[in-house]
Amino acid sequence: MKKIIVLFWLLPFLNFAQNKTEAAQKYQTELVSFYNNAETTPLDKDEKQVFKGITFFDIDEKFIVEAELEILKNEKPFLMPSTGKKQQEYKKYGILHFTIDEKPLQLVVYQNIALSKRKGFEKNLFLPFYDLTSGEITYGGGRYLDVEIPDSNKMIIDFNKAYNPYCAYSIRYSCPITPEENFLDIEIKAGVTYSNNEI
């Protein structure tokens, strides 16, 4: 009877963990389909011939973290450097504070000014980052995460959903360069890898 009670008490937590894993898996499956679908892929004919596909680290719940959002006030918009001539206007929205393996970390999260004015994208935020895998087993230019403004000062960061910019696979695009302030002194072995696509 005691075992049944314990299992019943743990069930909501087990379901929550399972739901988080399923969400990451769904996202990764959709990303693969996006690149493989001729109607949605950002790659041209020649690029598709050398493209080796999207690969991922195994999904790891350690890299699904709850962060505390410190909202920044009175931040001025700036042009974020990019890999090409096209630059977009962003502003620093806040700083995300979190821990992985008991190590305190932080990332600045940005808001795209033009995108925030489009209907349906008002809450979208941009979270680029480097880590100790960058340039080794992940893209050297850093990886991206898309997040949304939360209803509280807490935000879930799921690094299993980290993806590469189009520039990782094509020279035709102009992609934001990850700011140096968003370097994580830790290996984030989650999300998209890159070693099979190095160019």
C-alpha cells in the first residue's frame, strides 16, 4: 500500500518530465522535416546535394532548466552584428539566471524590434548562445533558441531545442552573430550537433 501511495504521489512529476521530453522530441522531428521538405527547406538545389541532414544529441532532461528572468529597463535598441550585410534591430530584454550541475550561469535574452510589432509575435524572444562544444561538435557560430516572454519571472529553457542558424548550412543568409556576453563556460550537449555538416 505504501508503494502505491508513493507512486501515486510521484505520478504528476513523472508525467511532467515525460511531457517535457515529448515536447523536445516533437520539436526535433519537426526541424528535420522542415529541412527535408522541398517546400520549406532554406537550402537551394546545390546545397541540398551536400547537406548531410540534421543530427542531435540525445535528449537530456538536465538541459531543461528553470531560469529566473531579470527584466532590463530602458534598454536602447541596437543593430546586432550579422554574418552578412543585413542587420536587424534588437534590444536586450532581460538576463536569465539558472544553474546546470550546480554551476550558476546566465544568458542575455533579446527582443527583435521589428518582429515584436507583428501580430502573433509580440512575446517572441531570441536566445543565442555559445558553449564549450561550439566549433567542436556544434556550429562554431553558436546556436539559437526561440523563447517567449513568460507570465512571471520564471522561464523554462530547453536546450534540447537548440538549433543552428541557416548560415551553418548556406552562405546565402545573413544571420545574427551571437554576442560574446552569451558564452556559457560549460558543455551544452543538447540540441543540434554539427560535426557531420562542417563546411
